[in-house]
Amino acid sequence: MNPTFDDNQLSIEVHILDFKGDIYGKTLEILFIEKLRDEKKFNGPAELIV
């Protein structure tokens, strides 16, 4: 879910380390190794910028 933007559609954010390529629109197989963190609601997009 994306609670900061009130989006209730399930999605997954995946970090692919040491990869350079264009995989937009491709089908991926994702193996879950560990959960990094729980969802967190921010007060707006500005809080997401590091």
C-alpha cells in the first residue's frame, strides 16, 4: 500500500543492487529474503526526499 498518498493498491518496491539495464515493462521473478521495514505514512511528498 502507499499510505502517504492514500493509495490502497498493493505494490512492491524492489531494490536491485549492481544492475544497469532497462527492465521497465518486463516480468520479473522476485524472491523474498527479508523484510526491511514496515509501512510508514509521511505527512507529504517533501518528507520522502532525502
